[in-house]
Amino acid sequence: MGRSHVDDHRFLLYQGKTVRDITAVVSTPELRDELDALSVEVSFTALRNKLNDPYAHWYNIAPGDKLRIVNGGAEVFSGVILEVGQDGSVRANDPGWYLTRSQILLQLDKASAPDAVARMCAKAGIKVGRVELPPTRISKVWFGSTPEAILEDILSICAAETGKTYLRRVREGALQVYPLPETAITLYHKPAANLGAFDVSLAKGSISGSDSMEDLINSVVLAEQEGDSGRVLGRASNDASIAKYGLLQQVESLSGDENTAQARQRVKNLLQEQDRIRKDRTVENLWGDDAAVSGALVQFVPNRYDVSGPMRITGVTHRYGAEHLMSVTVRADQQPRAAGDADTVTV
């Protein structure tokens, strides 16, 4: 996207059947996209003159109005305005926001994961788009849960079986769910029509980050509840990690009609994915490319502080000012285990 044309982001306001280009009155616009969030958020300030200046037009922006951002004819954002301040501040979210707010009732009895997502969408009143999930059987009842919470439960079960992480976004009016891409891309920025595009990772700004064990899990127990009691069905653990970091255990329950092989693979995958030190790096003030979205695997030229080679974007903030700049949070796609991989798995 950034390789083919110079940035020309336009802000379009939809009020009923009326469409207005409000780009001229928009200042400090930002788009925030986090991998752990279901919805993308946009904020900006629109000129709102309280002195009735006839040359400072206020577009009567209100909650419920629709907003689109396009760049070179391609849609970058589409959503609904949620909040408007007296100072002209505006906040909007894409339709994924609705799945974080309303609550539904859903009962599943050995439904396949794709069917579970489709039935959840039907209850939530949203269309189903691309859904690439395994035929994992799911049996569970949700009373008054948000579709976001239900989707997180379904995807955690699928991730435990496949070892994959799934992206979920509402795009083109439908919920899309699929594994994170495994092919690294290069981000480009074209500063002017008469200049060529360049790899944005050639000119990094300041880099910060941290290494953390807060999310580390080195023991996974698979259990089943039977009335008022329960029993342990399987376990996966890493003694070396437990000795070094202390016992950090997670208890999982069966998802449906799992057999022994599936259950064994599940606890094994959960341990392998979570028995790691989390290393996040934030790179400030990169030149912008709309292809930089959460979940994207991006190729970085060698640099200090571990920002080199293929890195997964876990968060990005785009700033559409006079220049398109962005800040990205990344982590290595394949991080080493916390203390080796001599795991013990019993089912």
C-alpha cells in the first residue's frame, strides 16, 4: 500500500444519506490497532468554533454518525462515532465494538468451532465472513456473555489444539477469523510522488521494551468436572522452568468430545506456547504504511534491542498528520522456551 502511492488519507463523515469530506477540519488523527482487542479505534479533533465564526464550519458530528478513512481509494477504517466532546474531540470504533458490548445467551453441544462461531454471530446479529478454524467440538453454555468473551473461549480451545494464534476482526460488515499470517512482509513509505518508496525499518526511531515472566505458564492440567467433584485427565509440565521460575499452573477443562490423542496434543501445545519469557519491543516514529496492522508479520532490517528479522506486530498507532508516522509494538514470532523443552506430558 505504501509502496504504490503518496499518502492522502481522507476522512469521510456519513450522516444518513449525506456524505461529507471533513479532512480539512480534522487535526491530530490517530488510529490504534491492538492484537488483543476486537475493535480498532480512531480519535481526532474536529474544528469546533464556539464564537460563531462563519469561516469555521462545524459539521454537527454526533454519536451514531458513520466514519470512513480512505487512502488512495482504499479503505483504511470504517466505523461508528461513539463520543463527541465539547472541544471537538471525536472517538470512533469499527463494528467489532458491538461484539464487546451487547450480551447474548448461547448453548453449544458438541458443535464444531466454525459452526459455533456462526451460531454466535446469528445471536449477535452480525454476518459471518471468513472463518478458518479446525472442526474442534465444543460443548458449553454462556449466559449473558458478550460475543467477544464467547469468541475468546472458542479461539482458546482451537489454539490449544492447533498451536496457532487466530486473528478476529469485523471487516466488510462480517466477522473474519483466521490464523495469523506466516509470510513476512516489508513495509514501505513513499514520501513524494517524485521519490521512490523505501523500507520503513531502515529509519527506526527510539526503541523501548521489556522482558517479562508475568504471562509464563510452566504447568498445564486438564481436568473434568463430574457433579460436585472432578478428576485430573492429563498434565504437561517443564520441571526446569518450574525450578527456575516457580510453579505457574493453568487448569483447563474438556471442550467436547476430545479423545486421548487430542487431549495430549492440547496440553502439550498450551505448555509450549506459554512457557516463554515475553519480550516486547516498541519502535517509535516509523514512517507510516497502512499495511502495518496488528497480527502482521513484518521483516525488519538488523537493529539493536532485538528488533531484527521477522517480527509480529501486536499493536500499532498510526498518526495521520502532515506526515504519516506510526509507532509499533512487536515481538519475535518464534521466541525460545523459558528453560528448555524437556516437557513431561501424561494423559
